[in-house]
Amino acid sequence: METETLSDQILRENASVFEAMVNHRFVEDVKRNGLSNETFERYLVYEGAFVDTAISIFAYGVAKAETVEQKRWLVGVLDALANQQIAYFEKTFALRGINPSAFDLQLPEVEAFRTGMLEIAREGTFLDIVAAMFAAEWMYWTWSKQAKASAISDPLLREWVDMHTHEDFAAQAMWLRDQLDGAGETLTAKERARLSSVFARAQELEIEFHEAPYR
């Protein structure tokens, strides 16, 4: 009997929390072209701040990676975050006249996401970081593929969705999956379960974070 891959195990064990996130009201509002400007702009500020945090998270990944190949890939991820995603937020803030400093980044859901994900990266292993970011990126790739078929009227929101269905982002989500699956072949059941719990924690933080723009 073929052993279940670690990523399949993680997704199976966390199906309920994963489905709760990919069917979150934020996602449903995007798909039905019903996300208000105010909610989208609050989301942009909160998410833009988190992308800055993600740079630190992946930097921990570089420091804790075991091979040059892993480090090389993650350096590419850092470049994409700093020079593509951050650039998107800078452009969007300028076009919409958004002043990020006018928003409260200390909201409990926003701060819990930032500190919770950073704690995983700082205190955990390389695979903990991979599991947490797999939770984030597999989730974004999943719902963005669904939303891509929707009639999204806001061009900047459309660009954000397209960014998460682009082949480069898909490759990143699959790289994270492959890192888990490769390592999972030699991990104990206890180690696999721990990584599944890291995925669950990250997904729970994502759900609360996506509530914040509605506050």
C-alpha cells in the first residue's frame, strides 16, 4: 500500500479549517464582485504589512534551510516578495490615495497573525516554516484559481487575484508542497502530526486575519 504523502495527510487532517478559509466571506465577496472599497483598502494595508513580515519569515527559512538548493529557491522568493509584491502595494496605495499609517495595525487579528507566524519561523524548524507558508500559499492559490473566473470589476483586485494564479506563484506553492512530501518520507508519525498542527495553526490565524478588514 502506498504511503500517503505528507501534504495529502495535512490537507486531509485539516480539511475543515482549510475549507473554512477558502470559503471565507472575504473570498466569497471577491468571487461575487461584492467586496466593498473600504474593506478591500483595509485588507490591502493589513496584507501589505504582512508581506513585509513574510520577508522576515522566509529569511528565517534561508537561515534554517539544509541545502544550497533550498537557500537558492528561497532567495528567489525573497526577491519576489520585496520587488514584486511590495511594489504592488506601493503602486496601489499611490493610485488609491491610501495612507497606511492612518490604519490601525494593532487590531488583535492583524497582530496575532503577524506575531503568530513570526513565532513559528523564529522558534520552529525549517519544515515548520514550510508547513506554515504552505498553509498560506496553497490557500491563496486555491481560492484565487476559483475567483479568476469571476467578473471582478476592480482592476487592482483583479491584479491581486491574477498574481496568485500566475505560474510563478503556483510554482512556489508546489515547491512548498514538494518540500513537505520529500521530508515526509523519513519522518515519524509524531513529526508528521506536529507539522500538520503547524499548518492548522497558520490556517486559523489566516481566518481571523481575513475577518479584520470587516471590523
